[in-house]
Amino acid sequence: MRLARWKRRTVAAPLTAGSLNAMRWSYVGATFLLLVSLAAIRSQLSTLAYSTVEIEAGVPALVLAPEATEDQARGVPSIVLLHDLGGDTASLRTLAGRLAGAGYGVVVPQLRGHQANRHPLAARTFEQVSKNWQQDVEAAVLYARSRAGFDPDAVAIGGYGAGATAALEYASSDPSVAATVAISGVGPRVGPYPPPNVLAIWASGDSSELREQIRRAGAERANLKQVVVDRVYGELERGTGLKLTEVGALGSTSLLHAAETGTRVLDWLQRILPARGDSEGEDRAPTYLMAWTFTALVALVWLLVGLARALPGRPAAGEPAVESAGNSVATSCAGVALAAALGCLALSLHTAAGGGWIDFLPLQGARDVVGAWLIAGVALHGCRALRETRSSPLVEPAEELGSSSLMGIWNGTETGSALLLFLPILTIGGVVLEPWVTTALPTHRLLPAVTAAILLLPLFTALECELRRGPPVRALAVSALSRVLLLGALATSCAVGLFELPASDLVWRCAAIFIAFELLAYAVQHKGQRPWTFALTQSLWLGWMFAAVAPVTYL
């Protein structure tokens, strides 16, 4: 009786002709929205007339060069902007476009370890990262001083996060820098000179610890016990200016793309390096970019649902297994939580003991996540195999959809399905996310992407076989909860310093991918269990994302 009730709940009712027509029209509408959104995004980015060049020492850089006016015989003033650890030039495009629209030349280098820069990153702390980047920063500043149309005597420098630390360090060793902009970043003075004319900006959503560090650094520079926000200290003409300011933003993404951030940076630069151009820089600053991106992502996910529904599913080989008392929701989720904690703890203890077996994956921060989740996946497979040996399965192991063996669930058709679900994310998704993150991988990042995807397979095959069972709503709830537990273990490990930088920045990226995937899986679950499709798709998505954003530590 229980088996019959379970089967009735998992079999989807056939769609009526009206429902099919409505679904088809929804896909037509999603296609239209996606095309309109893509056109709007491309139009917005076209306002940023940038070029990508390779400067000295093989450092690729994004350059925005406004034309000089007649009274700017020496060229336009310029600023070098530095991205964060685990960031890229795309994160600074909005701010760069705002500054270029106001008449400033902008140079945004791809710092070592990031994007197409083939120089590896050899650092594990923000201070080490800053020192490791100084050669690239110097090359970018020299390029700004020597580029035709840029004033060689009017160069400022700025950065976000670790880029702000690197900017402050460089400014303390180069007295010819006219101004310094530090966004959500702070660093010790290491050079012989105090950084000139510092504007320190942070988001209201930044941690209280970071805000307090910036305030203390500002007070130390001004030789005061404390400083007041939005008040100018020192003399700008002598290079001793200082201003601290807060922008209402939730975090890094909203801060860097906030109009108020561009306004305050422009106001500061205009006081020190006046430029001729649009006083507010609005003509070249993208507008409604976030809204268009969100619309495009929603449309893309819905089209992926349609694609997944059109792909062949795996028919049941017999009656589905009845959930045993030992495989309840609480038991399954507790097992995932323990496995995730075990993975994080085992990896951190091994690394602290001088290990580093996962160092063959040259993705700083991401390799800790991959290593911990690999251990968790192996633990889940081992526990399930042990449980199966102690119980009598209801179906033959070769036919059981939930087999814990990778070969037991491998299916050639499902492999093709997973690749088809991956390609739209790789192509269309890359265009949609272009204003925010660079997803195109240079050749030296392809092998790490494939390696990370393979190492993630044990975890996701275990999750799909163990948790995505029973009625669709239950399967969605349990599967989503398991991923919340994984992210919770990851966030906790980063908070207590068990994982290296920038692993903490990967938490929200993984969360976004998990949300999109769970919606996709729930929408197509009525076609039957497809553990290999789901596991491989998740592994490919995350492996590619890790390779796109994590710093490369060696080639």
C-alpha cells in the first residue's frame, strides 16, 4: 500500500493540450525576453569604448581612452584601477566607464594569477598578494604615463579589496602618483612615502571589522584619535588629503556598480586632477544593467527547463525502492552535514600538518573547496555502500537507480544531456554575465576546469543518488537542504580561517549555481530520476566557475 501511494505521488499527470500550448508560448516569450535582454546588455557595454592590450611584462589590461580636448595638450588625466583577489576586470567596468565618460583615461590590468595573465600568483595573505602584484601594478602605471593621449604627470591609482591594498602599497613607494582611491580595502604603509590624497570608500554592508580598520588607518594618517566620515583632512595641493566615506550598498557587487560610488570617486579626482568631459560621466555609464542581466538569467533558466524536458529521461527499471526508516530526511541530511564537516576538517588538518595533496589543482581557494567536497563525497559513498551491504535491496543492484557507484549510474545518453545543459551556460550565459564576471577561459585554465569537475563528481553523484528521491517536493526540499549544509560548512571553515583566500568569495557564487540548478531539477524531475545528468551538470557548472574566478598558482 505504501509503495502504491509513493508511486502515485511521483508520477506526473499528463499535460493537457491547453497546458502544452501555454508552455510552448512561455518558451517563445522567454526566447524573446532573452534576445531583448542580450541586445540591451550589448548596447550598454558598447557605451564603454574599451580595448584590451598587453602591456609590459605580459600583463593584459582593459583600457578606456577618451579623446583629449584642445586645452589638454599633454593629454587627459588617467587612473589605474586594480581588481580584488578572485576578481577580474569585468567587476570594474561600470566604474571605469563612469570615469572615462568624465574625461579620464582608465587602465584596468589583469593582475597575476587572474584571467589571461599567465604569471602565477604566489601568495596566501592580502599583504603577500599585494607584494606579488607590485610588478604588474608598476607596469600598468608606466603604461598610463607613456600612452599617447594620457598626461604623464597626472596619474592616479585605485583598487577594490586586495586591489586597494596593492594600490596603497604602490602609492607609498611612488611619490609621483597624484591620488589614491581605496574601495573596501586597507593596508599597512610599507613604502617611504604616505599614499597621496587618499579617498577611502566602503559599503554599509561591509563587515564592521573592515570598517573599523579603515577608520583606524585614516585616523593614523591624519594624526588624530578619530576622523569624521565625509570630511576632508589635510591639503590636497600638498598631497596630504584624506577623506573617508560610506556608500549605502550591500556588498562588493552593488558597491562597485553603484552610481554613488562613481560620483564620489569623480568628485575626489576632479578636485585633484580636473578633467574635461561630462561632469557626471553619465553618458558612458551603463544604466539598468543589473535589471537586464536578471531578466536574461531568468529567461535562460526557463529555456534550460524546456531543453531538459525535451531530453530523454531514464525510465524506471522496476518498482522504486521504498524509503527505509534508516534513510529518512533527517538521517540523510545529518549524513551530509557530517560528511561536509569531515571533509572541511580533514582537509584543513592535513594542510596545517604540511600536507597539500590537493595542490595539484592550481586554483587557490577553490582547491580547498574541491578537496573538502571530494572527501565528503567519498565518505557519503562509503557510508551508503556499507548500509547496502547490511540490508537486502528491493531491486537488483545493477538496475537500481540509486546505485552509489559512479559506473553504476553512468549513462551515455545522460552524459550527452548534461553536455547540452552545459553549453548554453558556457555560451549564452557568458554573454549575459559579461558585465559582472569573465567566464571565457584562456587555454591554461581549461585543464584545471576539467580536473575540478571530475573531482566534484563523487559528491554530486552521492547527493543525487541519496537525496533526490520520492515525491518532487520532498526531493527538492531535501536536496536544497543538503546544499545549504554544504555551503554552511564552507562558510564556517572560511570564517575561522581553515581555508585559504579567496575561498570565502566562492560561497555566494556556489549558492547562485545551486539555486538555478535546483529549480531546473525540480521542473524536470517528473521525467524520472537522472542522477548522472544532474551530477555531471552540477560538476561542470561549478568546475568551470572555479576555473574562471580562482587565482592560478602555477602553470
